[in-house]
Amino acid sequence: MSTIIIPSNPNDRQAIKAAMKELSGSYARSEGEREFVREALKDLEDKVGIKAKYLRKMSKIYHKQNILELTAEMEDLEGLYEAIK
């Protein structure tokens, strides 16, 4: 069984509280960014008629710049699938 040791040192308590405030702010920013992405993809879907799920995948590929890696991976998967069907 794990036990949490509650710090008695006021400096440690203050450090924990300050970190919690910073982390909470980070979570709020992350949530805001996720909401922005959802809305931007939905707006683009409505505008261009491509489903948001494809636009989301494309945005991740664009961000990571890894289309060649993904293409090679899909070729490998296709080969594996063909070998077992």
C-alpha cells in the first residue's frame, strides 16, 4: 500500500501549490487548443466537403512531415495483409 507523505515544510507546500497553478493553466491552454482544432476541422469540412477525420489525419502528417514514413508503413501492411489473406 502506498502512502502519501504530506510535506510539513511551508516552502515545499508552496512549491506544490505553485506547480499546481502552472499545471492547471497548461491544462486549460491544451483544452482550448483541442477545441480550436475541432472547430477548425469542422469549418474546413463544411467548406471543402472533405470529412474532418481525413483532414485531421492530413494535418498530423503535415505537422510531422512524415508522409514518406507512413507510405512505407502502409506498403508493409499491405504486403502483410496480402500474404495472409
